[in-house]
Amino acid sequence: MSGAFSFGILSIDPGSAARRGRITTPHGTIETPAFMPVGTAGTVKGMTPEDLESLGFEIVLGNTYHLALRPGEEVVRRLGGLHRFMGWERAILTDSGGFQVLSLADLRTITDEGVSFRSHLDGSLLSMTPERSMQIQTSLGSDIVMAFDDCPALPSPRPRILEAVRRTSLWARRSREALLGPGQALFGIVQGGDDPALREQSAEEITALGFDGYAIGGVSVGESADLSRAVVALTAPRLPPDRPRYLMGMGTPADLVEMVALGCDLFDCVLPTRNARNGTLFTSTGRLSIKRSEFAADPRPVDGECSCPVCRRFSRAYLRHLYVAGEILSMRLNTLHNLHQYADLMRRARAAIEAGRYAEFLSERRARWTDRRREAETARPADGRQDCGGGDRMI
């Protein structure tokens, strides 16, 4: 591992594969399992660094593609790196731009050399190769750098998934050979879609390169939740046990507790912040759509079990009023609440692993979410919404 980067396992749950660990970076430690708020363009929307620190987050995620387009990595480098630029003194992980191979498929061409993107901002050309991605991430100065990868959508034909596995291994080797900045750690990414044999092949090829940590990529890209879990259950045990395991792009609270049980350590997802801006709040029993008319005069907090600043001070009626009125404060308060829910869930997960009762904790969470889902089956919501299914249902 890089000199300033280390990972240690503090305890393993006896009834599952859940791990309690600690990552050390040049910008502090990360207690795992941990969730990383997504700050694509150098900001977690609506949040200040002080907000994130007060919620207990120790790492955030930035995106290489978006920061290279605006403001440009050279601007960030000249201003002291991404930490100083965004006023965040704790750890940062930067995605390599590989996800944009999927999300911007209509704006790119791809070869073994790399990817040519047409900017979604102004149509200008951005060429991204493994070497260029490493160069940008070095200029940004992130603590954890992600290797450049080819992320296919699901479902995809087997030849496309096979191509992505081959290309991801090729690009991983080139990423590994690039020169990074002092103290930066490099994580490799396993692809393979929903094909068990290709997942095994990718895991074998990527782990053979000897990265500081490993990510499971290509999940939550169009497949069902059950299939996502099957892919992770297959892949996680094939990653080195002494390195951190990062599950990319998942997910709901129900996803997180299940994936912790499978041995994953790091998570990221736009769900808590994006849903907050759309008026959907996470609670200890499911989701709540604050825009519904039934909350117009509701004096209760969003979640009576939640200790966040929003639930301690504001009613559902007030939060609905802010959302309906289009007030900026709505986005901010909703985001504070949702991120607190995720941070608190991870704190509880870590405590359960330390106590050797994570399997029991997981069963309790499943039962709680299942009970709420059964209630919804006997009472149709006032605005006609259907149950969204799964542990992250809407109430």
C-alpha cells in the first residue's frame, strides 16, 4: 500500500461477512463501513464542509470528468488541490470518469486507447485515457484515486460485457503504471456485469495487479436489486481480505445493510441528496414523500427516532410548506436529514459489528422495513402512490 495509506480490520462479525475496519489517509482516518456523500463537482449539493463534518462524514466523493470540464483540474491544482479548493480537510475519493462511459453513452466514442467525450456543457471534445484520468486525479490531489474502467449497462449482450472486462483489465494495468502524487492510493475496479464467469475472471485479473483497494463496479446500472446482491455476493469474497472493498453506486439503506453483511466497506450513491431535492426523505422505517397533501398540517417530525437538527426543530408541515413554496431551505434541510440517516445507519452498523451482533442487527432492520411494507398493503396512500417495494419503500 502507499506509505500514507493503510487499512486494518478491527473486527469481523461471527454471523456474517461484515467487517469493522479503519482506513488511514493523508487527510485523516475513515471508520468503516462508511458511506461517502457524492460531491460530483466539488460540492455535496446544499451542504457546507461544516455540515458534513457535523454529521460525522470522514470522506466525500468527487468526479474526475466533471471537474476536468469545470473548473478544470489545472485551476484546482493552482489553487492548492481539491481539498483546499472546496474547503474540505478530510479525505476525498475521486471517481475516474469510467461511469461516464455508461451515463454519457450518447456523447462518447470508445476504443482500447480511451474515450472521447462530447462535453454535456458546450459540446467540446474531452479525451479520457487511463493516463489522462490519472493525471487529472493527481492534479486534484484526492486521497483515493480510481483506476479508469469500462462500465457497461445492464442488461448488455455477453460480447459487450466480455469487451468491458478485457478493456477494464487493459486500462487497469495502464492506470497502475501511471505516476501518482505523494500519499495517493489507487483502487482497481472489477467489472463483469451479471455473468458469474466474467466476474470471476475480472476479479482474478484486477487483484493480480496489486492495488491499494478494490471496487465492485457495474452494479446498480439497470439490474434488479436481487441480481445486484447476487453479483456482490459472488465478487466480494474474491477480493483480498486485507484491502478495502468499495461497492460503487449503491444505494438505498436496505442495500447498504445487506452489502455490509457481504463484506463491503465503502459505499457511495446520489440517492440521499437527489431524493432530498425531490422531496423524498428517508426514515428509520422507509421513505416519506414530504410533498404529499396529508402532511400540510402535520406537527410531527419526519422521524420520531431521528436526532438530526431537522427532526429536532421542524415539523412535517413546515418542511412540506418549504418544498411546495420552492424555498431553497427545503433542499438544504431535506439533504441534512437524509445524510444524517445514512451516517447514523453506518454508525449503528459499525457498533453492531463491534458487538458481534451484525446478523441480528440485519434481521431487525429487515423486519422493521417488512412490517412497514405490510402496513402499506392494507392502506393505499392518500395521493394514490403505490408501494415502491423493497426495504426502501415510500410511505
